[in-house]
Amino acid sequence: MYFNFRFELSKITPIIRNNKNARIYVFGIGENWDSICTLYKYLINIDLNEDIEGFIDNDINKQGLFFNGKPVFAFSEIDRSNCVILISAGAKWENQIAWQLVNAGFCLWHSFFLSWVFTEILMRWEHLRLKEFKNRYNNKRCFIVGNGPSLTSSDLDMLEGEISFASNKIFEIFGKSKWRPSYYVVSDGDFLEREYTRIENEIACPIFYLYNNITHIKNFKITNGYFFYVDLLGSGDKLDYKPSFSENIFKLQWGATVTYICLQIAVYMGFKKIYLLGIDNNYSVMVKDDGTLLINGDVEDYFNREYKNALFPHRCDTANDSYKVASKYAEEHGIQILNATRGGKLEVFERVDFDGIFRSTFAY
């Protein structure tokens, strides 16, 4: 899907929809507009400055100048009969400008919009992109590959030709295996910031990531990506988080582990049999919901011993609760989630022998 800002804006205002000559102005220049442009540039490689006629600013010292290659006008200079105005000013000035426009005869959500419109348009378009994955693999099987110490390159070689999800530093094992994932998921903003160059260079499959994790990354350029939103509220409140299972790929639920994100995406795609591999669910440092610290000094965290020092220690209670929610959801919807990990501490899902999967004569 190709993104066209003017077309997307036309969906919410007839002024643009009915008149191809209508002009788009942005009210307010400065850092807030630059941040909006950066988000569009990073996520969909679009320069918003190309879609607007110019800027409006009440500061007479800015009027008559150029900003990002576009002229800056006084409000009195524009043709008010044939335009839409998008406010980009920050919260300090937004309402003041809005009242100025209302008093001049403009109408909110018709001829002018607050700054949230930029995110609204972007997310509306991305939601339509993600909907293309709905039931894409209906009734098929897939593998969700973790990064636990039980993971081996020989097991991954067995997955060639299978649909699989992987995450985080899975690329550390690429040199030992011909296997490559079908989809890659990253939900840790700190990890993405540190490793986005390697992700861009080494992950060739579609990538799913949190849209707001890119704001601190310089020159973000992942072009084969899809972005989503994670609801941190769940079914409880911020002080009593209770994981829930999302049926909406755009608004996924947090579960203290990227595996939970993968499970929700896989279910949305229609998979009815989901195998887990390399998800040991056992870490050298874990934190319970009451803050109790669990130290397992003799436990390896990942298949690569150098892959350590994660910013966020494993939230074991929340992760296990989320797995239970996924198990219950799967049971109620005719989906099998099976744990093919060799060993480990994940006992929520029925265990199966990994080698036995490929000895089966049943075709999927």
C-alpha cells in the first residue's frame, strides 16, 4: 500500500475530498513540526513538507520567511475559503490557536484539526496495512522461535520451509544455520535502539515493531517494517495489571515477553497450531510482581552466552500469567499452542517432542 498524505486527509474532510485545488496549511513552526516530520520520515519514508502549501505563524518575525522550504504566512494572508489548517503547535499554544480559528469561522474536525491528526492519519493507514494479515494462514501451523539456551542451529535447519517468527538477537545464529525466519518481532525499545542497524542489514523478512520505539533513533531506516501499538493497561489498571489477549494486530497486549506479542500476531494471521521452540522461560535474574528478586546464578539466559545484560529483567509472574491467558484463549478458539522447547521451565502449554513433529505424516 502506498501512503499519500493528501488522500488520507481527504477521508476526514470534504474540503480536500471534493476539491483537488484545496490547500493545506500548517499552523505553527518549530520543534513540534520537526518531530512530526521525523515520525513520518522514519515510519513511512514520507516528507510531509511536500504536501503542504506553507506555514502560518502569529510571530511577525517569522512571517515572510521560509521554513523547511515552504513560505511562512500571516493568518490574514491565506485564502480562508479554500483550505484546511493543521495545527502543529505544542500543547502550550494549541488551544489558543484553535480559538483563533474558531473565531475566524473555521470548524474543528472539518476545516481545521489539532496536532493529533498527524498520528491519527498515520495509524489509520497502518491499521489498514496490518489488516491484510488477517487469516492469511488460516488453519496452518507455524513456529515461534525464542532465544533460549536450548536453541540449536540443527533444530533451526529443520524449520526450512516452515512459517516461523523470531525476535531480538536471533541473527546471532544466522552464521550457523541456513534457516531464516518468515517474520521478525521486536518490542524492546532499548534493544531496537542498540541493534536497529543490524536488524536493517540482517533481517530480510517483514519486521513488526512498536511505532513509538523509534523516536530516539537517529536516521531510522527500516523499510520492510510494520508498526503496532501495545496496550500497557490490559484488563486491569496500572497498579493491578492483568494480561489480556488481543484480537487486533494493531493494538496488542503487553505480556512481559516478546513471545506473547508473537502469539497474538500468529493467532491474528489464522494459525491453528503454534509450536514454541527455544523458549526456556528461565533466566539468571527474574523479578516477581511484588519486587522479589530471583537469582539463578548457574542459568544461561540465551543461546549465545555473550547475549547478556538486558535492561529489563524477566518479569516472571506477568509472563507466566500472560502465557496462561494465551492458553485459555487458544483452548476457547480451537487453537493449539504446543511447547516443543527442549527442556526449560515453560509448563503452561502441552509439551511435544520437536523431532516427532517432523516424523508425522499429517500434512498441514
